[in-house]
Amino acid sequence: MNIEVTINGEPRSTQASDIAALVSELEITAMRIAVAKNGQVIPKAEHEKTPIESGDRIEIVRMVGGG
């Protein structure tokens, strides 16, 4: 079942049922990412336990090192 969410400001359709599945579906392989759902940062340990529902606003930020 597809649900409609907003990811980084872009409307998207997904079959993911939780944050971890969404990250996998988006093929994000970066080890250091931060994910927020509806303005609340979700700890990595909670990604598999955090469901995604239609209308959710998801922000995914990749950490980049440099100097």
C-alpha cells in the first residue's frame, strides 16, 4: 500500500512502513544521517520502531565531514 508523505519538502509516495524501511527504499547508504518526523528527531535506534503514516513530514540530513 502506498502512502503519501513529504520528504525534504518534496511530496512522495512510499511503500515503507517505518523510518528504517524508508531510508532503505531511498537507497541512503550514509552511516551518519539524522531523521526527523513531523519536526521530532528520531534516534537511529528507533528507526525500525517508528511508523510512517500518510501526511507525515520527513526530513533526512546526511552528515558530511570536511574542514
